[in-house]
Amino acid sequence: MLTGTIRATLAVLWLALAVAHVAAQEPRTPANRPVVAILDFTNSALVDHDLYEPFTVGVAAMLLSELRQNSEIELVERERLRQVLDEIQLGRSGSVDQETAVRAGRILNAHHIIFGVFVIDPRGNLRLDARAVSVETSRIEHVETVSDDADNLLRAVRRLGEQLSTGLRLPARADRPGDPSEARDGQVMVNLKYARALMEEDRRNPTRAVQLYREFLAESPSNYAVLMREEAQERIRILTGGFD
């Protein structure tokens, strides 16, 4: 027969397993989802550096849209992140260093801060380098690199998002239909139009931003860059007060 001590031990183990099973079945709530913030990417283009400057905000925004499809994580919106960074840097311009980013992450209760660099060479080859920093430890916890043609920027960003999610062991998202984006001549210029609109928003030029969003929507096919088109339409509604 089992002794009282063994019975008590088994009861505790059974209770622990039951609690773990229930916790695994319960959906994540906003309070226990990993929080991720994405900084603007650094422009390291080897050709037409000024032309590609809008991708500093464009690539970050595209990555944000990609990760937003995962309802199991929380993302810090660009406006809120920029507001906190502006307050910390007291109006100083330029790129954000790792220490400042971690300070912002702590204010925002973020778990991971993602930095990035994009490179475009004279042949139109694209490379995206990203590293994630743990807000808790202030250390780099993961790095990723994706290479493609500059015309396939969306495809590269999507791959980067998937690899970062895996590398950071973020909760898995449910599969969603793929974006039917395909490489097209001049696609990089369409992507730049979207990125320039974002940059004009950051510069507090809503009228110009709306114009660029509309040009992006007019120049891109309806089945191209679905997430970006949805974001552009939403930004137009917000910036025009719904009077579009």
C-alpha cells in the first residue's frame, strides 16, 4: 500500500500536471503575449543612397505588418515607439543606439527590440540584416540575414519575419493565405512610393503622405502587396478624418 507521504507527493504532481495542461489550452491574452518593437532600418545602400533612404522606415513598417499577422504576439506601433524615442533623445536626430533602444523598450514594456540594416548593391541585389535585443538583458539574442533581388523586397521581408519568429521562439501563428505578390519590373519604385508616404507622415506632412499613399494604390495592382495596400487605405482614412 502507498504511504501517506507517497500519496501526498502523487497528488501534488497530478495537480501540477493538471494546471500545466489547462495553461497550455488557454489562449494567450494581451497581458502574457511577447511584446516586440521594431526600429527603423539603417540605409547601407551602395548605390543611389538618397533614393533608397525612405526604406529606412519602409522596411521596418513592412516587417511590422508581416508580424502583425501573428495574433499571439503584441507589437509596439510606430507612432508610440517614435514618441518615446523622441522623448528619450530630447530632439536629437540620427540613428538610435542599442542602449537608447533598450531604455525605450523598458518604458514600453517590450520584450524584444529588432534592429536592421538593408543593403542594395549596383546590380540590384538586396540584403536584409536584422538583430534582436533582449530588453531584459540588453544583449543581442538573435541575428538573421535574408538576400534577394531588390524587386522582391516584400518576399525578403516576409522571409525575415518568419525567420525572426522562429529564431526568437515567438508563439506560432495560424497559417494565412500567402500574399500573391510577384516580381515585376519597377516594383522597387512602387515600394519606395509607399515608404516615402510613411516618411512624410513622420515629418508631419499629412497632405503629401496622403498623395503618396494614393499614388501607391493607383500604381500597384489590386492583388499586389495586399497588406501594404490595406495599411495605405487605413492611413488615408486616418489622415483625412474619413473624408476620402
